[in-house]
Amino acid sequence: MNPSQGTRRSRRNRSALSLALAGLLAVSIAEAQSEAPPAAGIPAVTVEELDRQLRRLARQIELGREQVAKEEASKPTVTMGREGFAVKSVDGAFAFGLRALLQVDGLFFEGEDAPAARDTFQVTRARPIREATGWRIFDVRLMPDFGAGTTSILDAYLEARLAPAARLRVGKFRPPVGLERLQSAADLSFVARALPTNLVPNRDIGVQLGGELAGGRVGYAVGLFNGTADGASADGDVGGDPEAAARIFVRPFVDHEGNEGPDLGFGLAASYGDEQGTPAATGLPRYRSSGQQTFFSYRADGTEAGTAIAAGRRFRLAPQGWLYAGPFGALAEWTRSEQEVARAAAARSLTHESWQVTLSWVVTGERASYTGVRPDHPFQIGGPGGGAVVLSLRLHALEIDPEAFPIFATPERSAREATAIGVGVSWDLARRIRLMLDGERTEFEGGSAGGADREEESALFLRCQFAL
């Protein structure tokens, strides 16, 4: 029972009891007056006078009850639960919410691949998330991040919910391209995102129109952004023309009635823009392994002759999809990134490609989904709940355009290809409260002295996550 409901019910009970006692008192006095004469010097109280007093008392009690109800109705609603802290106005037109994400990771490497590949613990993500709603239509989201020893603003946008099919967003957020990039960091199957995420933008500033059609079975988004390099975030215009991005995603079996049928989703995303870099700000990316070690980078010595820069058209294409059926899940995407690159008098259009397939199985039987697992029985100390256990397997690879070598990238420092396999287990104690353990092995082609292959990366990842 809601505490405020219990308080009001108690007040009603006390009022009824008072009224009943007053009635009994009136009856007793009336009977006494009818049986005995009034004492000398004490005026008699008539039944009519007692009745008027009782009606006056009853009206006062009723007015008090109405005042209490009015005061209760004018108070905002305050809730605290697995979706965070929230305050909402009585009419629901205004709301403020506070949530949080904390991920503490351990990274442990086998061998001495590079000086940067060292065993370490780190706070990967530390994000207080503030959300607000005004006039039932406008939503604001502000999400800074204090993880990994840096401070940045990841999300800062305003969204107008004009209709289910029309949501207008403006500010800084994730462009609608990569499937795993669009997935919340709290719901990932592995500690680190897969290699295709290297080829899509992280966050950018722009405007986007999106929504759902056909009863939620078709989702779309189209936007115009400043433009940023593969895998990068931007807080301003880095040069060149604006970049357009669009995505359509179809879920033919989605059921909003709560029936748990298979969830098949497939779609296509793309972006197109123009990037113009300089030797000081090249506009070109670096590609990293799951262990966050750079295995490919363009030439850059700060001079025009020795630095490769973005020099024109950039086009990305990303077919993607998932299938979740009961405790089984599969997510797959393929990404292609084309970028015109120049170094001194040389110029090429380079194409890099990447793909991933991730399979998952919820051992404890809960339903798998793109938005994570909700344990049927959250973990309780000394209780019957044990949470949910998820096993995952992932294959992924990234291939560099051979024409990048040797003019735009150094063969002795940058690999031509990275291929990885990973296995993982997640113990979800409650919704988004997780302990994760992953093991991953990445092999490289090229990237070492004399054209030899870079040493493979074998890494173990641990994660402790708390999210609301």
C-alpha cells in the first residue's frame, strides 16, 4: 500500500469514529433529559440544539477531509527505483529524473605486445545522467562522463515529441549509423564494443528527425551533423561540409501487447559528408583493438609532406540486424567506410570494412534482448533469488584498404587486418547490475618491423557495473 493512501484511509476512519461517538453521546444526553428534570440553575439542552451541533461538527470534519485531499493532490510524485530517481508534477506535464552508470574494469594482457598494453584497473565510465520533461512534449538529456581519466559531455540534447512518428532532436548525441554503437553501454554483451564500431561516428552535434511507423514495426532516423571521423566524437565543426546520416530499421514481429514472440530486426544505415583536414587536425581516425591498443593509424609527423589528411568525400554503409528468440540472441553488422585521403601530391579514396557476429544464451532462461536481460529472480543475500547468467560468443574483423600502404600508412606500424574471437560470461544480479568476465584473442596481419605480423593480443576483461 502507498503510505499516503494509508494516511488518508486512517484519517477517514478516525472521522467516522468521531461522528459515531458524537451520535451516541447525543442519544445518551437526549435520553437522560427525557428521564430526569434539569438541575437547578443549569439550562436544558434540547435535542434540536444537539442535532444542530452535530451537523456543524460533521460539516467541519468533511471540510477538513476535503482540505487534506486537496493538499495531497497538489504534491508532486517522487519515486525511487530501478529506473533511478524521478520527480513528476501532479498533471504529469513536468518531470525530472536522475540516473547513473558506473563501470569499473580490469584489463589483463598476455605477453608484451606494446608498452601501452599493461595490466590495469580503471573507471571506464562514470556517468550521472540528468533527464527532464517540460509541457509533456520537450525532453532534455544531459550526460557527462568522468571515466578513463577524462571529463567530457557525451549527450546534451533537446527533443520534441511531436508524435510517435515525429521526434525532433537537436544537440549532441549518437548519429544513427552503427548498431552496437547505438546500444547502451549498460547492455553490451562484452566489456568492449566490437571492431565495426571503429568505422562509425561516436557522437556529433546536429539535428535529427526520427520516429516509429506501422505500430512500431518500422523505425527511422534522418539527420544532419557537423561530421566527425570514424570512431570519434566532436564538440564543434572540424572542417568540411555537413554530414547527412540516415537509418531505417524493421521489426516485423514486434508486439506491444506483451506477447513474447521472436524479435527479428534488420535495417540499413548510411552517412555521407565531406571532410577537409590539415596537418594539425587531420580529420582521420585511429583504429583500436578490444584492448584499446591502436593497431592502425595514418602517417602524421605534423608536416604537409609527411602527414595524411582527409581530403573530400566520406561515405559509410552499415547493414545490420538481430534475432532474439527466448533465451537465445544474435546480433550482426557489416560496416564499410570510404574516405578520400591526401598526402602531399598523392590522393586516394580508401575503403575499410569490418563485420561482427555476436551470439548469446541466457542460461537461467530469461528472455534475451537488445536492451539487456531482466532477471526473473534478482539476487538476494540469503534469499531464493540468484539473478541471471548469460554466455556470449563473438567473432569480428576489420580490414584496411591495401592502397593505404605505404603512402598513407606505415606498414611497420599499422596492421592490414585484425581478426578476433571472444567468449564471455555475465552475471546479472539485477537489472543492469552486472559482473562480467571476457576473454578475447586478436590476430593481426602486418604492423611490425619488416612487414611481419604484429604480435597477437590476448586479453582478459573484468567488469563491475552499477546502473539505474
